Amino acid sequence: MIFPSTFPNSAPLAGGSLRFLRYVLVTAIPAAAACGRPVPSTTFACEGGDSIVVAIGPRFAELHLPPDRVVRLYPERTASGAGYSDGRYTLRTKGDEALLERGGDVILRGCRAGTAAAPLGLATDSAPSPARARALSDSIDSLTVTLTPVTRKLVPEAQGRDPRVLSLWADSGRPVKLSVTEPSVTGGTNGLTSYYFVNGRLEVVQGPVSQYLFRDTTLILWTTDSLHQGTEIPLRDMVARQNFVLGEVRQYLAMFGVEQ
């Protein structure tokens, strides 16, 4: 266990029951890699079954977030131990202990060296799946019972069609859930799209015909209304859909004065 005295600036783990378990792979590319010599790595097993695999070089480290996002971390001065950061993500190590922060909040703690990690994306709790997305949205739904939503009504998209109605549940200024009615072409509504947030960041989208699972603003799962995962979706299509959904939710939240 990592005690506060070891990392005095660490913040309490954010998110509580809303925390989406993560598997994070951290590697480094030192000068030796260019010569073909393998870089020794250390696996840290963290609280909750998450893992960090670290191979630290002399110049920088790279943080790999699923499915294919790479963040480069550079050494920074610390009172004790070692630290690597890009201004948002920070990895801190001391002896056989490590923790990972994002935006000043600890997202992986209690990490100790010596236990092998599961392959990327295959850890039971963090593997992207329709069931995992459903469990997360159900958990958030249960928490919004105690919150009162704020609503907004948009201008109808066409004559004879109902306007979209937006409902936002927020906690301490952070979005928790956003629902948007979907008007049909014949009038009335054609279902509801719900956006779920963890620590203010979009994690799950449940719509009439599609379901999305995000991790650190990256779309990692896209399913149909039958909850079957789409197979062999080209990366360009995943990126295009990711950007569309994120842009759409930003516009919706801006109507409530919330930045995403």
C-alpha cells in the first residue's frame, strides 16, 4: 500500500463506485531500444485488479492507453522516488511502489511490483464489452435518483416534429448523466440517448440503435441495438464516430454552461 507520506501530493481516488477499472501499459523508448537491446520492464499490480507495466528509459516514458493512444511522459523532479509527467498524466514510483495520476487525481494506487499483468484489454474488470458498459450505466442511473436534473428544450428541427429535450444530472458542477430525446420524422419521439460520465468525462453512450464505450476520450467499443459488438470496424470509422459523438456531447453540455 502507498501511504500519504510516500507521495504527499497524491489526491484521494476520484469517482468512488463510478470509477471505471483501467488497465494501463506504460513503456519507455530509451536510446538502447534503437540498438535492438530489450528494455527490462517491471509489472505493478494495483488495487482493484488493475496493472501498470513500466520500462523506464533515460529520456522519457510512453503511456499506452487502449486501444492505440500513446502519451509521452518526461522525467520531473520529485522530493523522493521518480516521477514522469506530460502535465496531465503523472506516473510516480518509489522502490517497488507506483501510482498513476490524471489531472491531479490518483486513478491507480496501491501498485506494487512483482505480479504479472493480464494482456492488454483482457483483464476481467476492464475488458470492453456491452455488459461492462451496461453495468456502468446502471450504476450511474442508481446514483442519479438523488439528483434533480436541469432541462433544456431545443428548437424543433422541422415543422411538425417535437423538439429535443435535454436533461442534465450534475454533481458539484460535473456532469453525471445527460439524456436527449430523439424526435421521429413522423412527429413524437423515437427513443432516448443517454450519456454517462465518470469524473466529468464521457464513458458510456446508450442510444436507440447504438451503444458506445469510451476510455479517456477514446472510443473503444461500438455496438448495435442488438448489443453485438461491431466486427472489423475500420479505425478511420471509429475515429470519425468518436469525434462526432464527443463534438455532439460538447454542444449539448455547452447549453448548460458546462465545458467538456
